[in-house]
Amino acid sequence: MSTFQAPKGTYDLTPPDSAKFLAVREAIAAPLRDSGYGYIETPGFEDVELFARGVGESTDIVTKEMYTLTTKGGAELALRPEGTASVLRAALEANLHKAGNLPVKLWYSGSYYRYERPQKGRYRHFSQVGAEAIGTEDPVLDAELIILADQAYRSLGLRQFRILLNSLGDKECRPVYREALQTFLRDLDLDEETRRRIEINPLRVLDDKRPDVQKQLTDAPKLRDYLCDACKAYHEEVRELLTAAGVVYEDDEKLVRGLDYYTRTTFEFVHDGLGSQSAVGGGGRYDGLSEMIGGPALPSVGWALGVDRTVLALEAEGVELDIPATTSVYAVPLGEEARRALFAVVTELRRAGIAADFAFGGRGLKGAMKSANRSGARFTLVAGERDLAEGVVQLKDMESGEQSAVPLAEVVAELTTRLG
């Protein structure tokens, strides 16, 4: 046992399970790449104020969950708790919005950090794949992102997820609703912390998961009754586009998400097989975030999907991903001369684009063949002194068990043909 262990609330990705995470990331990224989204990568830490302004000073993320640090120079930094603010900051800094091709469509993958009470599906270090479309206000764009996330999940074999959809209005109609909601909430039996939240961001109270709070919210004013005509029309078009695309969703009037920057369209992907941590991803429109962090008006929309929770959702549904073996050919040398000859073959196979591995350490035939089996290789190359004297190696098909002698000079070409 090592002296050190992974910090509480974190996890290590190790083979073979890490292959699932890579497959999930790839499945989520694939439809984005096919839809004009370019890859972006940002630092693991940012100025604290970026998240305080963008995510919201009243949110649990900023007040309770951020990992912060002070540099030797006195700067206040935070490990990134989410991706949108960082990506928008990077796009503004690089002037991507001035290139003349809006929206700026970006996707990213990385680790994020929140100081939370660890439980299954909730970690202090977690992985997400996200997408942002920056600089355009268009319900088609909102629908596109929801459809792409739905496509990614279905390509993995997930079926038992639900899409929750809502509109949070805009700067014209939300203040009227906010006032009506505050008036209603002030009369409820709530704790002091929740009462403070009423005055700062009352919509967040709707997101409170405690049963005693939810019971009191039954007759709360509905945001849909306060939406202006423009927001109603916008939201209806998003709904119609999703329906036309065959994407099933549920209207959820209490869906507000945990970040202050959302406007109009907001959505969440939930999986009921995950218990209390049912959200596997979500996002929405954030038309005012650019101005909040000092940029120009850039209406935008995006989402982030949790890789860890998606893996848990796959396990909950019993979905086994079709992950190809990492090794196609495994070489087993018997003797020093064969060791050099087969290593040269393995090197040549790799240069030809064939995944090949080698029985290192001079193990005997029995132990080396066990390793070949564990590697999942389709073919095994075995050679000893007698084989080399005859200028051949033994090629074994690990599926059929058939074995044949192949000239050493032709083994790469033979394997290239057999592996297609």
C-alpha cells in the first residue's frame, strides 16, 4: 500500500475502466466536431472574480464550493468549478468574436473542482465535456445543442434519460416575476439562509431539493405566466424544433439550474437510475454573461455533460460499451536472438499503424501466453531459435487457435492484410 491516497472526494482513472471514460468523451465530442465546433482548452484555475461575477456571488458554487488560493504575488485564484465562464473569457481574450463568423462554436473537455460532500455521482474532482455557441441569439442554436447532446447519449446506448426544459425569461420580464416570487416566498416558513437567498436570487429557492421546502412551493407563481411575448415565442420555437427532430422533452416550470447567468432556454438531462444525483448534464442560454465579465453583448448558449455520471448511467442501464482491444498483436520471444528480432517486428507494426505489444522481462512461454490472452490481442507472434534459423515466426490466431509459420520478412504484410 502506498503512503499516499487520492484526496477525499476524488478518484483515479485506471485501465481497464479508464477506457469507458475515454469512449464517453469521444461519443459526446463526435457530434460536436461534425457540427462545426472547434476544440478549446483553458487553464485549470482562473481569477476568483471571473466566477463571482459570472456564476453568481449568491450561488453555492461561489459561496461554499470553490477551491481558492492566493499566489505569492497576492492574486486570488480559484480552481475552475465549471467551464462556461472560462471558455467565454478565453474567447473574448482571443477576440474570436471579431473574426466575422458568429456564432463562435467551441467544445471542451476537462476536470472541474467543487468542495462538496462526496457521495456516489458527486465528486470534488469531476470530468465534463462541454459546448458553447457564442454570439448569436437564435432558437435554432438552442435546439441544435440539445439535439446534439441527445444524439451523443443515444450513440452510447443510453435510453432511460429525460430532458427537462424551461424558459427563465429575459431582462424585460424576469424582474416582474422575481418581485412576485419574492412576495410569495417571504410568507413561507424558511430558514435564515434561504430567506437571505430570497433577497439575492429568489429563483434559486425553486431549485431547493429539500422536501419541506418543495411542499411549500406548490402554489408558487409560475414563470410561464410572466414571460413577455418575445420570450414566449422564442421558447415555443425551441419546443417545436425539438419535436420536429423527434427529441422527447418534458416541460419543467421549476427548472432554474444552479448558475445565475442563465436566461431564456434552460435544460437538464436527468437519469432516474442514479438516485439523488440524477442530473447527468445540462445547460442553457446566457445572453448577459459576456457583459458581466467585461465583454460586449454576445448572446450565447451552451451545455456541459458529466463524464462520470454518464458512465454511472450506462452502468445503471447495464449498457456495455463496445470498446476495442488496445492491442492487436502480441509478440512472445523465446531467447535473446528472438527478443531482438521480434522487437524489430513490433516496432515495424506500430509504424504501420497496428497496435502491438511485447512480452517484456524474458518470461517463459506459459507466462507470456497468459499475458497475450489478457491483452486481448487478436494475434500472437511466437519465435524461438529454431524458428529464426528457418526464417519464420509462428503466427497464432487467438480466436480460432490456428497457428501457422509465416516468413519473418512477410509478417508485417500478412498481419496488415489479416487485420484489414
